Amino acid sequence: MGKEVQRALLWVILLGSLFMLWDNYQVYKGGESFFGPAAVQAPAEEAASADAIPTTQNAAKEQSLPQVASAPSEPVVVTTDRMKVTFDLNGARVVGSEMLLFPQQASWTDVGLAGKILGNEPAADLGNVHLFELNKNRTYMAQSGLVGGDYPTHLDQFKLVSSKLDMGSDEKLEVAFEATKGGVKVVKTYRFTRGNYGIEVATTVTNEGAAPVKPQIYYQISRDGGKPEGENSMYSTFTGPAVYSEEENFQKIQFSDIASKDASFVESTDNGWVAMIQHHFVSAWIPNQGEARQNYVREVSKDLYAVGTLLPMKEIAPGASETTTAILYSGPQEQQRLEQLAPGLELVVDYSWLTFLAKPIYWLLSFLYGIVGNWGWAIVLLTCIVKAILYPISAAGYRSMARMKEVTPRIKALQDKYKDDKQRLNQAMMELYRNEKINPVGGCLPIMLQIPVFLALYWVLQGSVELRGAEWILWVQDLAMPDPSFVLPLLMAITMFLQIFLNPKPADPTQAKVMYIMPLVFSVMFFIFAAGLVLYWLTNNILSILQQWWINKTIAAERENRARTHK
């Protein structure tokens, strides 16, 4: 029975590894992942051909007629210490945001040994990461305006009323736009602060008519359904809208669910935020908490989607003014920064279904980074800590493996003796295991216990922008990307072969073949995994080899002492 279980576990691990390799290859070719469909990139002319004004709160689910969204003819560019923000005078909307501290990454297939083998090389200047964009390839913008009357929206012409557009050495910068329509004057003031990606947006509404007005203000983000430029094709990360509320917490919304009108999220609330998420970055509107609002999503046109929130304003008497504020964040998913900005905003970091394990791993990794100042060495220390925590269980497994190695000749003798009687063979082997205190599947426990940690670390490395471009040593220049020189995967394969020689050789020829094939399969898989992940597994293998060698030596010494005593 023990041999059958062990064989089954080996086959599960091997087949699972082969499936993961095949799935990643499908994504690499541009296909869909088994674990989730990839967003489809629509033709550029379709993605940039529509826009929409939301309806009032009472009809928030209804579609309005599409309007044309074109590139700004007179762009207004504001420069801070962290980003360049481009405004369109049409609606005073944000149609561009360049991350000055985040250069675009070259694909791992274009650099190092991988680039030489494939004959690729990165472009001379990849530029910086862009979030908001409005061009032939991308429609992605932040909009706001008034509904409930003939008031200024994000489609009406505004004028720039500020002269200073460069923060320079100042700590703050204000840029204001104004428009008048239907007897209502709207002034949008964007307030930038040094060191921050969050922009305070103050909207002042002045009633210049003869009757009271009670408009509603909307904050909206529109985006096409394509993946962000430069995203690694080997990994499937979420791109799309998200809504947060205290009632249901964090809710991701697939573009396909919006198109089919199957999107599920909290609509009526008085808290939270709406956002558009992509790998490592996020754009979000964060209204004041405690104010009633109506959240909505909609398909504006083919492959163009919007997520937004609609809030009522106080009644404004003739000649009076009312100001409402919200935060527009467009920047990296830096968890500490997001936590300070709004409740639950740090949840945009995509750790998949292993968030419960990934978050403490990230916390510990960040803590270790604060000590050593290098993410690679922090991963090495993390591996040591995990290994120490799991030591009692893994030691028991390695002891079983060591004892199994010693009794292998006796097992072979039993197989020869009862080769024609499998039932009697199983009984004899079970008796042998009991007498020698051997757990036949104990050797699989160290690997099985590492798998949840491995998967959680996978998502930490992929989801944490702090590790983007993080160097370790020499050839490893980005721990969040595959090792372009293939050194770490090859070293890992070598350590796996060393572990095989330390373990007892399976009596079953099939099991023996699987054991020798697994290092090759894993090494191929790890060619496309993040270097930090391979570093974790390599370090774990080295520690396991040392632990197993020591246990083998200890057990051999114990058996020698017992033999000497019996003499």
C-alpha cells in the first residue's frame, strides 16, 4: 500500500509540473490560461472610438449614447517629482500619466543568454511606464463631471486658469481648470504633493443662475480591455476594474462580465473606492468616506469599459458655491502607501487565492529587507526561517528516507521472495516499516509542505511592485523576472539530482525513472519563473541537502553504535 501511495504522489507531482509548463506555454503563445481567460486587445481604432457620460443616480445602470473620444489637440502637461500628468482641456480629464521612477522593463527573452539564443535585443530606449493614455493603441483616462442638468461634463471644453505647471523644488502644486454651462460654473483644482502619486481633486460648483440647483458629481475611469504594454506574457495577472466597500470588501470585475452584464459588486454604499487595476499599478478614485454614492460599471463601446461612482451634492442656492473633494491615485501598488491612502486599497495587490499566506510572507520579506537592504538576501533569509519552522516535520521525513535507504536491500529481498504473491509482499513490507519505524510516504512530506509556501511566494514576487527591478548579485538584475542567463535554474537542477542520490533508490523501476525525470522537468519550468522564486527553491534545496546529509550521518552512527553494543 505504501509503495502505491508513493508512486501515485510522484505521478501527481510530475503530471502537475508538466501541466503548469504546458499552461505557461499557451499563455506565451498568446492563448488563454487554463486558470483564467486573458483580456482581449481590440483593434486600436475601436478601443479609442467611444466615451460616455454616466446617467443620474436613479438610472445609473442605463447606457447613454456614446460620444467620440479623441487625443487632445491642446494637451496640458504637469510635471512633478514622480510623474508627468497630461490633461485634456476637453473635460479637464486626465489622459496621460508617466511614471518617472519606473522605467519600462525589457522582456527576459530579449536580454542575457535568452536574448542571444533567440537573436533578440531590447530597444535602445524603452521609456517609462505609462498608465493613463489616449492614443491609437490605448484608451485609459480619468474623468469627472456633473449630471442632473445641463452642466459641465468631461466632454465639455474647459480653460486652464493656472500658469505654473512644473512643481520644481516646491512641495505642492495646484493646477485649475474652469468651465461654465447651464448657469453653473465648475472649477476643477488638481493638487499635487511632492513624494505622492495621489492627487487631491477639488471641484467647486458655483450657481450663476436664478434658481437653486442640486447636481450630482461622478468620478469615472475608462479603459480598453487590452493588457498593459510590456507585461510579461508568461504570467497571467488581473487587468480590470475593482470596487471596494465595507459591505463586501474587495471585488474584482472581469471585463467579460461587464460585457455580458453579469458583473456583481456593491452598488449603493457610503464608503469605499473604485479602481482600474493592472500588473504592479493601479488608478483609483477615492471619494470622501461617509458620503452616499452609487457605484457602476458599463461597457461604453466595444472593448471600452468604465467604472465609476456617482455622488449627490448639496443644493446650491443662486450665487452660492459648493466644493467637494476626492483623491485620484495613479501609481504603483506600494502597499504601505496604499494602506495610508484608503481602507482596503492595498488589496489591489493581486496575490490570488493564497492572499492569507502571501500577505504574512510579504510582511516578513519586507522586514528582512529592512535589515539586509537587498531583496535577494531577504529571500535567502526567508527560506532559512521557513526551513527552521518546518524542521521537525521535514526532519522526520528525512529520517524515514534515511532508514528507507538502509533497508532497501531487505525490501529487494522481500520482493524476490514474494514476487508471485503481492498481498503477502505488502504485508511483509508493512511489517518491516513498523519494525524499523519507517513512514513510507514521509519522504514526500518536506516537498508537500513547501508547495503552499512556494505558490504564495510566487504571487508575492509577481504581485509586489517593490521587487520590480530588484537586483541580487552579478547577473541577477531583476528578481521578479526569469533569470536570463539560466544559471539559477541549472543550479537548482543540480541540487535536485544531489537529493536523488541522497535518497533511497526506488525499488520500482517506474518510480526511479520519474525521480530522474523530475529535475529536468522542474529546471525547464524554472527557466520561465521569476529569479527570486528559483532562488528560494535553490536555497531550500541546499538546506535540505545539508539537513539530509546530517540525518543520514547521524542514523548511520546510531546504527553503528547499536551494532557495537550488541557485540
